[in-house]
Amino acid sequence: MSETDYAVFDALADDPRRPWSDVAQLTGLSAVTARRKWQRMVERGAAWVTTHPGFGSGAVYAHVEVQCAPGATESVAARLGAHPRILSVTEVTGDYNLFLVVAAEDIGELRRILQLTIGGSELVRGVRSSVINRVYSDGSTWRAGALPGSRSVSAPPAPVRPGIADPRARTVLGVLEPDGRAPTTAVAEALGTSEAHARRFVKETVRTGTLVQRIDLSLEHSDWPHGLALHMVAPAHSLDASAARIRSMPGTRLCTAISGGPYNLYVVVWLHTLEEAVEVEKQLVSELDVTVANRSILLHYHKRMGHLFDADRRRIGHVSWLGEEG
């Protein structure tokens, strides 16, 4: 990834469907060159557009830690990664082998996934879960820092409607999951509306957080090959302030408020080197009113927001969130 590659990445990260003429203006490249650079990144698996239900969709988001039987982590990860509502499956260090992000239609579906899909296997020795209450930052707000002012982006407020239960939102998701930059003509044809209406509806679903679109980066090609995950406890009165500071730190990939477990703040920071993990934790505890209760290093993404990866970190497929519950 060159510096101009990262510039194109950051320009599209602000709006994955941004016209190439606008990308050109932001990056100083020609529209043809910007488009060609993006196509090359996609072709070699370095970057892609991810589309998934957002926190404003009405879906119930949860973090789930899974302890596997010795030697069973790979097979458990493969089975769980095939489930449409389990968006991410990450192998981590520590007492729990896998960390999951689940987006269920409602609390009843989440309960079934926890009890039957995850906990119902003899290869699973333990399950610990927390519900996500607030997303301060996630992959859609992460920037490579190649453009001025692109280091820190606030997660937008997300009202709960129109919601993923809206058939139109599900139709748009079906078009944009496999191709986030699908032409407006394809979206309009699926909705049975004009292109102008389709364009407005896509913008509205993204604005409200019903759908999230983001540009994802392959760790195989990036300058951030490692990740540190921290479960923390922060006093309720300072939770938002602590999260705001964490969100502004370079490398912060995910910052969420969680409840229903022993922690109330979860953070993932991407690292250039493993040695940085100590410095990141030291900075957090020295500057903020937080206690780090558990820490782990991300070993491997088996699945990240619907996209599947092989042992060499190459993207090899996608599981639609719209698939039938397993």
C-alpha cells in the first residue's frame, strides 16, 4: 500500500459511494488514476467495501467470548463463521479463544444464538456475552491518516428507524453486501423505483445508521498487522469522556460501551508492532479514569463483518447477514 493508495482509502472511507471526481479533488489525483488505484487494491484483496446492518438498524449487537476445547478452535471458528448473524469471528490470546460480534434481529434471536448455535456444541467449554449499548467508533470511522484531518472521525448518532425490518432496507442491503459501490441503477431496479429515489434512500439508510458502509483493509497488505483488545471498567459518570479520548487516539479501531458482563468498555487498537501494546495500555491508564480488567492480542480474523479469511489473511468469501438463521 503506497501513500496515495491510503489517500484513496481515506477519501472513500468518508463516503464509500463517493464519485471519482470528488475522490480526485481530495487526493490530488485524476479521477481515472484514483479509480484505477482502487480497482488494483480490490483485485489484489488489499481493500474492499463492507456493508452491514448498523447500530441504528434495531438489531441487537453483542460481544461474545468463546472458550474452545483444546485443538478445536479452528473447527469452532469455521462453524460459527458460517452463521449469518455472527458478523465477526476473531481468534485471540487468553482464556477465551474466540471473540465474536453478533448482530441479531432481536433479543430472542440473540438468546437462541447464544444457547444453541454457540453454546450447544460439545467443543465449546465456555461462553461469556455482553450487549453493546453504544458504538463510539468502529471500522467505519477508522482512517489511515493519509489525508489532512482524517485521523479521527466521530461515530454519527444513530436513530433506530427506518430499521432493518423495513423490506426496502433489506433489499438495499442485498444489493450492497456483495458490491458496496453497485450502480444506483442496480439499487433502483431492486427497489422498483427511480434512480433519484434509490439514491436518496441509500443516503437515508446510511445517515440513520440502518446500514453501515465502510472501506475495509486487509491486514495482509497493511501497516497495522497486529491488534490489541482491552476489556475495561470505567466509572459510569466518566464513560463517555473516556471513550471520546480513546476514539481520538491513532489506531483505535473499535470502542464500544457494553453491559451485562464484568466490563463496560471494550476497545480494539491496531498496532504497527507488538511492542506498542504495552505503550498503548500505559497511555490509557495514565490519562483516563479506567481500569484494564482483561487484555488480549488478536491472532487472526477468521471472519470480519461478514467477510471470511484464510490462514494467510486473504479474503476468500462472504456470508450474507440476510441468510437464514442456522
